[in-house]
Amino acid sequence: MPDFRRSLRLCPAILVALLGLQLACCASVETDENETPPGIVPAPATRPPPPPAAPRPATAPVPQVAAGSLIGLLLPLTGRQSAAAASVRDGFLTAYYSQTAADRPGLRIYDTGQMSVAAALTQATQDGAGIIVGPLTREEVAAAAGYSGPRPPLLTLNAVAGPVSATRALYQYALSPEDEARQVARRVVADGNRAGVALVPSGDWGRRVLAAFTQELSVAGGQLLDVATYDAAGTDYAAAIGQVLRINESEARDKRLESVLGTRLTFQPRRRGDISFIFSPGQAKPERLLRPQLKFYFAGDVPNYATADAFEPDVNANQDLDGLIFPDAPWLLGGALVESVREAASAAWPAGGPRRNILFAFGFDAARLAAALRSLSAQNASAASLAVDGLTGHLTIAPDGHVLRDLMWAQIRNGEPRVLN
């Protein structure tokens, strides 16, 4: 691993690169290479794609990538996703410039906000890219996965549902809440908790996360006894909590008893006693409302697990999350590499910079993954041997080409995350 405290002190170069790339990527004509920073070549004018080519034959898991070849980076730098794309780009360039000049390949960025994914893949291939990183959105990745023309190895910055063969030199790297939910399920059982309930926000996100958690929990030997959904836009989750904790049944028993006896009884409702965990994935704001309500309904002592979305650094607001257990990226929880990158980023962006933006970390790790894949190719090694300690987790590649993120674990105590073993 390079010495990031030394190699990341290239802040002026990063700033100049960002300005040059913003101009180059948004332009529709070729830019004079002499006006761009060293090591970066602007994208040429958009050209129409050639007729579809025959599908590529199956290749080895890590196809050969020429050591000195270009990296093509596909991002939607204009349009609705431009802010997210800019954060990814900034992180990518920070890692890119941490390499020595001798080890850095050329770099061209293609704006998928101004050209189709097929056109960008075709152009990057014609320009001599040895590896392509991107595109970013799920729709763009679906288009890239379906592209049948010749291209170099492709590391996408999102993932599509269903299996995709790595023999097509397609690697999918994503900040997937479903993958986080699977890690939570394994952790729940590893902690000795076999049966529990889930409270999830209504909508597609909640359904996908719940499905991933339920499947992995079953494989690990656990059991989900009940599920309730709640409206994350609301503030009162009593109905959903009452359902999964069976508070309503306790209240109904009291009313029946009062009816039989004909007198009003002193009564305190009780929650069900057969659960050893609560899974409550969600965004930070509703999670801060949900956790106190669980405590109010006598479930404060039940281990409560969530995904990384539940945590946003805020020592005052997170007092309400005390006890919550969740996995998260090193970029949010700290570490030696994190501190080195933050130091360099603070110097490069004195007015603010990426702070804790996870997309910056995502872009940083994408550049390191691309470098690792190029290195493996040079050694003619299998992708199964790839291992990168990144800002978004410990990264490895599964047989199907998906990049796996092994996250850190933390629990909120006194409003602060405390790293767990």
C-alpha cells in the first residue's frame, strides 16, 4: 500500500485536474491536450456508435490490460445525477493522483449526461482504454451490461439484478443496501440471536432490503417471526411497532378481562417475549424517531440492528439512537487510511471539500480497484485473489464479478459510534 500521507500531497495537481476535467468533460469538441494537467487527456468529440458487433468470446476472469493503457471513466457529469457524479469523480482523482507519475496511466472522462452509454463505451474502446470504470446509475449499468460490442474490462459503479458472468470481464461495484442487509443477517445469528422481527419503511427500498435480509437470515439458521412496514414520511410508528411486538394483543387481553370482571384494572401492556432481535433498516431521520418509540414500547433491551443508512454523524441528534448496532464504511468510522485521505482532501478543498461524503470514498475506491485489476492482469492472476482495504470496506471480488464489501461494525453509545469487534 502506498504511503498516502506522502503521495496524497498533490493537492494543487488535483485542483487543476478538476478544473480541466470539468471543462473537458462538458465540452462537445476535442480540447487541446496541452491545456490539461499531466496524465489526463480530455474526451474527444462525441461520435456516433458503429454498427453492433458480434458478442465477445468468453475470456479469463481477469483479461489482459495493457500496463500503460488509458483508463476510461464514464460519469453523468451533466444532468440530474451531476452532483453525485462530481463527488465520485473527485474521489477517483484523489486516488489517481496518489499514484506516482510513472505508474499512472492516462485518463479520459466521458460524460454520459451528453452521450449514450453505448456511444461512451465505443468511444473509450476506440481511444485505447485498457479498462473502463463506470457508468454510475442503475439504468446506465443495465445498458452497459447489455452492450455487445468489443470493449476492455469494465468496472461498473452500480449493479444490476440477476447473475452476470465475470467471464465477460464485467465487474460490478456498488454501495448496495441489500449487501449490507445480508451482512446484518449473518451478524445477528453470529451474535446468538435466532428469532426476531423486522420494521421496514414502505416502498421498493424497504422491500429489497427486507428480501435480502430474510433470505440470508434463513441460510444462516435464523427466523423472522413477523414484519411490519411504516411510512418513513410520518412521525408516529406506534401501529407498526404494536403489530410486531404484539402490544395490541396485550391490550386486547386486558380489555377482555375487564369486560369479564366488570371493573377497570391497573394495566401495563407487555411486548412479546419470544424475540431476540429487531431489524429496522431505514434512513437516519426516521430511525431517530423509531428507536425511542421502541424503547417506549418496552423493547429497548432487545438488540436492534440496522443498515448503514441509519447513521449520519451528529452527536446531538444521535443520542436517540443509543444502542443501535449497524455496519458501515471505514470512511464514516475511521482508520489510518481514512485519516490520511481526509488530511489530503482538507488541504485540496480548504473551503469544505468532501467531508464525510460516501460517494467521494466510493470514487476513491473505484480508482484503487481499477489499479488492482490492472495489476492482477499484469501478473496473470485471478480476480479471486484481489483484496483492497478501502474507504468503503475491505473489497474482494466474488465469482460472479460482484465486488464484495466487508464493513466495520459499530454501536451508538452516548450519541457516538463505537467500533465493535
